[in-house]
Amino acid sequence: GSTHNITWTVSNVNEVLLEYSLDNGTTWNTIISNLNAELKQYAWSIPDVSSNQARIRITDAQDITNYYVSNPFTISTLKLTSPNGGELWQAGSTKPITWSSSNVNNVNIEYSLDNGTNWQNIATNINAGLLSYNWNIPLGISSQNVRVRIYDTDNPTIVDVSDSKFTIALLEITNPISGSQLQAGKTTTISWNTSNVGLINLLYSLDDGLTWTTITSNINSSTTSSYLWNIPSN
């Protein structure tokens, strides 16, 4: 998926054929034919392939017995599959970061809240073969310009970034807090912090979250941060 220059030296050759092999030269695939030899370089957009026995061959287009083959090298794949743009995740939640890879041992994972200008660490030296990492999204962060980046720990030039931005929303109750004691039949203030959240519903549970009863619905969280709740007396 990346682009790298193939370079060569040449004399008394007009045009060249460039090919690549993924099996140490047993079979060959055309990159470009009849290329002006005097250019002495070609920007190769590497296809979606991988190999630790890759080779490049350059051949005189007018004399196929005149060619040169590179030493073996490695083509790795590393593709972030989630998040890849458009997701809506909540601060404080746990979400899986997933990827595909080959010829990569370990990866580092980072996130950005400003569309890639600055990066913060999520995890380092994760076994690339796991293909997934559960990210405990930090509490208190919020942005509509989030991206995730994954790269080879040993070779940071092997890297992939979310194709487009996604959103982390903040939604947290600030009152009542854990351990509060509220009296039936009285009024209490429910308050919250939100960011990148529109309308919210308030509900309460009397059985540790097994069932829920609506308090009120469709509060505009961008203009309202509290609600007076008349606690039922029965």
C-alpha cells in the first residue's frame, strides 16, 4: 500500500521492464514495461501483498537475456480495520481496536484528538498476531477529530491510520454520586457533563440496573446540564 522508489544504474539500454516476485524469483509479476531506462528510478505503488522472499527484476526490454535481480527483501502488511472513520465511541468505555497484518511481530497503538497533529500512547509492544486490542478510552476526553494509528514497533515506517475521523463523546453523571442517599418523595438535582452529545434521556433503576424507568426524555444536553427530579414516594 505504500510507495517506494525502485532505482538503478544503466548504460546502452533504451527501455526496461520492471517486475516483482513474492516467491524468491520462481514467478514474476509485471510492474511496468517499456519504461525509459534513463529515468533511472520508478515510484512503485506496492500492491496489497506480503512476502519475506520478495525480489525486483529489471530487464532490457529489447534483450531479455540482459537483466538484474535484487536480493530478497520483505513486504509487510499492516491494516487498521477498526476504528476506521465515522464511529461514535464514549469516553470511559472499552472498544476493540482491530487490524490485519503479516510479517510484523509487534505493534504500537496511538490515538489523536486533533486529526493527527498530536498523538498519545494507547499500548506498546502488542503481539501483532492478536489482531485486536481492547482500548479503555480515557474518561474526560471528547473530540470529533479522533484518529487511531498503528505501527510496527521495530519499523515505524510500517504504519496505518484510520481512514477518516471519528468521534469520542463525553457523557457522565456528576450528581448523584456513588454512595449518595436520596429520600423518596423529595426533590434532588441530577447533573451531568456532556460533549458531542445531543438529546439525552434520564432513567432510574431500583434493582442495580436490571430494569429501568424513565424520568424524562429528550433533554438538550448542549444547553442544559441539570434536572430537578421529584423522587417517587412509592
